[in-house]
Amino acid sequence: MNRLHPDTLEGLHAAVQLPAYDRSSVRPGILHLGLGAFHRAHQAVFTEQAMAASGGDWGIIGVCMRSDRVAQQLKPQGNLYSVMSEAADGYALRVIGAISDVLVAPQELDRVVEAIASPAISIVTLTVTEKAYCLAADGKSLDRSDPVVSADLAEPSQPSSTVGMLALGLKRRLEDGGAPLTLISCDNLSANGAKLESILQDYLQSVFPEVLSWFKKSLAFPSSMVDRIVPAMTGEKKQQQSDRLGLLDEGAVSTEPFMQWIIEDNFAADRPDWDSAGVLVVADILPYETIKLRLLNATHSAIAYVGLLAGLETVDQVMADIGLRKFIEGLMAEDLMPALEVPANFELEDYRDALLVRFSNPCLGHRCQQIAMDGSEKIRQRWLPTLQDNSHPEKLLKALSAWCHFILCTDIPIEDPRGRQLRELRTGAEAIDKRLDAVLACLRIVPDTLADYFGVHKQIMQNLDILEEQGVRQLLN
Ligand code: CS2
């Protein structure tokens, strides 16, 4: 089978949608940090549609933050890749041409810095995951005890953290004329724009304070809410997608039909015609991101942990399991939805119904293990605010107990930025109630952040007993 490449496009099956603009004349206008599957199925697709509708030099320079895997997949394909959106009623395939260039940060730091500094780039977007913001316990400032951050603070000309790379690029941008720049965080953090701004400001204050007054004047950090379920690619899926495409695509991304991007109306300079691609630009983003994090993502994490404990592999398997689905629906209706403030004209029940359909999509094979990753970062964003607002959300506490049980009492591998600490707690000799305190502290659930901490702790201890003695289904009943 030939490989996907600008020269092999005649080998594509007829129904595949191609870039509808002259790709060879497009120059880059966006730099994206974190060239994973999510970006390629989300912001890159919106930008592709915007260029097809209204043109513009909005090619994307995509940066791989750690490994060169995606560069190896895309570069031999002239940076083309396909996106397949699929549900039970069929699939659609399109080839995306929006990626103009791919850089690998650890090997090409100078080029990344140069791109951040380039006046041709007027937007930087980020999907670097929650943990890469290295937020301290206050949720605003930089965690200076993080080894990557402290190494960058000591040697700011050779950064490896996201904040360090951006800071060095911004310093250079100012030296090169100081063109305005919009930086858009697309990670699942509430007030993600404000968080990005505050960690950068914090870092710059220590290493390049001369940049700060320009920073305040010429940069914009709109918050944004991104939504599309993008499971990690598997070998089998890649093969299926390549067969449907008619060409081998090593960079293939597979996803659901739904996609949404809402951005706060706060830009420092020009932007692609994203509006024509369906992006909503709004004055107040907070209600939308809160609903998404505290309903979609919160439910997703619950599905992942109860699913893993029940021995199920994927989200749709959990949704097809009558007992577990009943628990999930109850969690949404009784604990998560009542704690939300909903904007006028927003139909929360419709949103919930759509989520249940999306989670049940049998084509995605979205693994519980993928969502379970980085729980200590995610739960803080997704569950803690609801715990703080509700007096005693019974089902959410069961979900939290499931996470604690998964950490403390199973041998399911833990992939988490606090993995070492959590693994030590798993095997630790201390009594379980003490280890539970430490596990909860990893989520910043401590007496200072949760009024009814001791009641919550007691309830989780009881739930842990049931999980240990009778299993997850018994607890959720
Ligand atoms: C998921 C999200 O892996 C996870 O933690 O909850 O990636 C989720 O699929 C997206 O936020 C959906 O927009």
C-alpha cells in the first residue's frame, strides 16, 4: 500500500475530503505546542475549515514536546494525515493539510524559540495536558519544586518545560520587535488562559523581568473550552483507517463526529476565520468550561475508574453495562448537574443526553486506562469543585472511593505525575486511613480545601471496605 503523501493523493478513495485550498501557498501563522492526536483532530481541523472557507496564512507549525514519534509519522507524508470521524451510523474521512511543519522540541529548541519570536506567528495554541502547567497548590502560581521547572529557572536559556520554552520565545519576540501575540490554552483546566498567563508571569518575574511590561500590554490569553473525544490510536484502527483511505497513513487520527471549540473574545491580533468553521467566540467562557469539566470530564473519569474496577476496558462497554450505566446516570443527575450554574438558553438535559450518546459510541474503543491517566491532576479539576459545593454527594464520593481503591488496593498500573508517591502509598506499611489522607492530599483534598473533610474521609473508608469485601458493583448499587 502506498503511503499518504501530496504526490499519492490520486490513490485515495473517492469519498475522502481533501484540503480545499492551495496548500503550497500557505505560510505558517500558528505555532502549536503538543502535537498529539487531540490537536490533530480538533484545532487543526477547525483551522483547516477556516482556510478552506476564507483562506489566510494560517498554516500550523506543530511542536512535539518530548518524543519525535509524531514527527516520524508526519514528515514522510509531507505533514498530511487523515481524520476519521465515526459513529454507529457511518464514518467520514478527510485529509488535513493545515500542518505546515513539525518540530521536535528537545532536538530543535532554537527553531521553536525562533517560531515563537516570529512576527508571522500571531497565535500560539497549546495542548500539553494539565500536568505541564506545573501549578502549585494554590492553582495559580508555578510549582517551583517541580524538578523540570527548577532546572529551567536555574538555566533559562535551555528550557525543557512548556513555561520555560514560551518565556524564552517571548523574550526573543520582544527583542525582535515585540509583535502582539495571542496564546490559547486548549487544555482541560478551568480558566486555562488565566492559568497560563499567571504561570508565565510568575516565571518571567524570576528570569526575564524586563519582558513583563510588554507582556502585559501586547499579549492576550483567552481561555478556551475544547471538546472532542479522541482515543489513542491502535495498530488495528490505523490499518482499518488506511484501508478505508486507500493509502497507508502512519499519522491517522480517529475520533467522534462531534467537535466544539469555544474561545473567550480576547485576541491580541488577527485570527483565522474560525467562526465560519463553527468556533464560538464569547464574552464569558466560564459557564461553558465549568459545564464541560464538571459534567463531561467528571463523568468520564468516573466511568474510567468504575470501569477499570469492574474489569471493563472501554467507555462504551461501561455504558452498555446496565448496572454501571445506572450509576453513571445517577451520578450526573443527582450530584453533578445540580451543582452547575447554567447560562440562559443552555439546555442541560439535552447536553447530558448528547453525552450519554457520545460515551456509548461503539466505534471509538476509548480505553478507561487512557482516561484514568494523570488522575491526581484531573480529579482536582473535575470533581473537587462539586465536592466543595455539595454537602455530601453520595455518588461522587463513591467515584472518588473507586479512585482511592484503584490507587491503594489494586495492581492496575498507575500513570500519573505523582505516580511514584502513589505507588509508594499503595505498598506502604502505614495504616490505610493514614495512607488515604496522603492519597487525598495528592488531589489537594485536605481539611483546608474541603469543609467536611473528616466526614468525607470517613465515608470513603466505609466505601473502601465495601470495595475490598464485596466489589465495585456492590458499592454502586
Ligand atoms: C478525557 C478527555 O482523557 C480524558 O481525561 O476525559 O480527554 C475527553 O475525552 C475530552 O476532554 C473530550 O473533549
